Amino acid sequence: LGTDAFFPALIAAIQGQVSFDYPQVWLYHKDLPPQVLYHEIPDNALASQVDTYLDGPYREDPFYQTSMNQPRSKFYRLSRITAGKLRETQYYRDYSADTGTVDEAIYLSRLRGSNVINVCMMRLPRHGAFTEQDDFAVTHLIQPGIDHQVDLAFRTFGASLLSPREKDVLELMLRGYGTDTSADRLGIALETVRRHRKSIYRKLDVSSQTDLFSLFINSLTCLGQAAGDDPLRIYMAPSQ
């Protein structure tokens, strides 16, 4: 840490666990343009990856906006943070569509004075989109502490029993968001959120939010064994 060898060593460590393309490390500050601290981008892709981004599209970047808006987590996937609607955004039209990538993930670290450093990992078509197993490998490698474990539980709990949209609603419920805020963040109607909540209760066999949180807490004992999958799948499995 503090030497020119740090970022190359960090990227090499992550790539030892997960395949990704175009490693980048960015410094964000709300009052200044982003600064790229390190990258492993080939010369023929620098213009589309960096120069075009700095011309203005960075302001629409969901990762930049999340980094500047009191992020609750340390690890984010583009497909998750945009709720599967990336192609409908101005950011996609102005920038992302021309990068040739199919998915992107970041690990962020908040510093003093509103500064945030993002370790950015992209996926070209040859590697496909990130998976929950990739998420687990990256977050376990960089952040093995309790904060990581709880955040991983938020993102995986119930995934084996619920639809993707129900899982989105459940994650917001576990993170303390109300119905109104969940509807706004997911871009869906209030009644749709309520319908998903009823379905979640039915599928998880709970009758109240208290029961839901009890089930969530109890399932944490299976998080390590789940290794990035739904801990509830193991917790609810029949005893041998």
C-alpha cells in the first residue's frame, strides 16, 4: 500500500479469483471531474473507455451517482443497480453501448472529503455477465469482515425461491426501505410492490415482517456454507 505496485497487485489478486476485462481504478469527488488512478486498458480501447467517459457521460454513470450519494454497500453490479433497465438510460445511449462490455462491477472505498475510490471490473462478451459466484469471490477476497457478510446476505437471501423482481423487492425490504421508496427505486407502481410483498410472504412461509427478519437472521448461520448462493436454500433443506 502506498507504492506503485499496489494497484497492479490488487488487480492480479482479484483476477486470480474472477475473470474480468479492462481493470480500472477511479477517484471520484463531487466537485471535481473523475480521475483515473490506474488502468489496464489496451491502447485501442482507451478513447471509448476513458476519453469519452470524461467528456461528460460520467455524470450519468450509475456507479458515479451511487458513489456520490452515500453508498450503503461496497460492491455493486451494473445490472443490479440499474434494475435491468440499463439500455433505457441516457448513459447507455451516450456511452455504455459503445464500450463493448456486457456487464460491470465495482468495489468502492469511501475516503475523507467526499472522495470515493472505485475498483472497476468490466466483462466483455467472451466472459459473459457476472454471476453470484463471481460476486462472492470478489467481495470475500477484498472484504471478508462482518459488513461484507451481512451485505452478501442481503443480496442472496431468498434468491432460490423468488423471482428476480421479488428478490429486488425483498432486498430493499431487508435494507429498511418502505413501500414508497422501493417503488421509486425500482421504477414500478406501489401496488406492484405490495403484490410482490404478498408473494414473498407466501413463498417464504412467513406472515409478517417480524417473521421475515427472524428467518433472515436465522439463515445467516448458513451463509458460509452457501458460498455466495442463497443461504435459505441450505437453512430450509430437510435434515439428513
